[in-house]
Amino acid sequence: MTRMRVRSASTEPTLQELQIRTLRDTVTVLLQEAPVLDATVRENITFARPDADDEAVWAALRAAGVDDVVAALPEGLDARLQQRGRSLSGGQRQRIALARGVGHRRQGC
């Protein structure tokens, strides 16, 4: 089992010997220029977790604060986002990418 040592300035909770799988399941990195796939909203959110159902996708969109934008699209989750998300504003692209990060968590959205 792969383990990683992480140092923390605080005493609680201790992060020593944190399992890599746990770290990957709970931490998401979101870049300033968030990548959006030339695919549907659903495919963008389920990219890292293809088994996610629509309820989990909507929960991720709500957590990222972009569910109202997607609900307003004529095709909803099946709306195709153009290359690099050109059909969205910069903030909306970041929120779609954030929803993808939230949606990848194994414990739910």
C-alpha cells in the first residue's frame, strides 16, 4: 500500500501517513484556466467518475453553484459545451471544472 507523509502546522487532525488513494479521493486541484471538454455537461462532470448517476451530477453542479446555468440550457445535462467551453463565461467554465472535481469524490457529491 502506497503511503505519503504530510506535515501539518496544526496538531489536529494529524495527516501523517495519509493513504494516497484517500488523498486523491478528497483533494481536487482547480487551475485558473479550467479545462472544459468538447463534450456534454454530463460527460464533463462524469469524466473522472463515469458511474455517477444524474442525481450525483446535479448535486455536483449545485455544490459548484452552476446548476441554474445548466438547468437553463435547452438540453440541460445533454447540452454540448463547445471546444474549451467557448459557449460559457470564464466563471461558468471554472464552476463546471469545479463540479467535475466535486463529482469525482467516491463518497458522494
